Amino acid sequence: MLRAVATFALRLLARLALATWFGGFTFYAAVVVPDLHESFGGMETGEVSRRVAVPLYAIGATALVLGSIVAAIDRTPGWRGKARLGLIAVNGLFLVALVAMHRSMGNRLDPGGSLPAFRSLHELYLTVWTGQWLAIVGLMATEAGPVKLDDRRSSL
């Protein structure tokens, strides 16, 4: 009984971390960044992004660690289990790349940094982030599990 409760709690925490990571970055990119650009402009927006991205990276790393533990405990057979493991790995690689690019972009925003070099790296960052966003959607789909309809309970 205790093991079942612990497994349930671990799955719940993993899914909450994944949802927080996905939702946080999506909200930030779709709502906050455009407003920052409209209100402040380029450099100030970069300074805010420097601070906001770090906690989101930490949440992402937590989500991937918890997801890896759940995947190890909950060995889903077939393509769904393989897809889950593959998407956890892909998301981990994307996250490492984003953190590295984020640090480099921050250095380019510092006094004496190159704004054109920042912009070119930022374009790549956005492309990788979009790939990660799609990979997270895929990971959430593998976590959802199959939907089964029970004919006896269906009102259709």
C-alpha cells in the first residue's frame, strides 16, 4: 500500500513539474516577452529573460529527472515506452543546449558584447526552444496513456 501511494505521488509530481515547465515557458514566450518588448525594448527585455529563464530551466531539469525515475519504475511496453524514453532524452539534450546558449547570450548582452552576435544566437535559441516545446508535447502525450472506452458505461 505504501509503495502504491509513493508511486502515485512520484507520478503526480513528475506530471506537475512537466506541466509547470511547459506552461511556464509557453506563457512567458506567448504573453510576457511580447509585453516586455512593447514596454521596454530590447536590452531590458534581455535582462528580465536572463532572470526568468533560470528557474524555468531548473523546473525543466526536475521534470526530466522525475520523469526518468517514473519511466524506470513504470516500464511501459511497446512504442509508448520507447517514445517516452526517447523524448526524455531529446528534452534533456535540448535543455542542455538551451542553458549553454542562454549563458552565451547573456555574455553577449554584457557591456562590450556584440548585439549582432546575440541576435544570431538568439534565433538559434528560439529554434531549439520550439523543438523542445514540440518534444514536451510529445512527452505529455506518452504520459497520458491510452484512452479506453468501456461499452457498458458509455452513454453513446
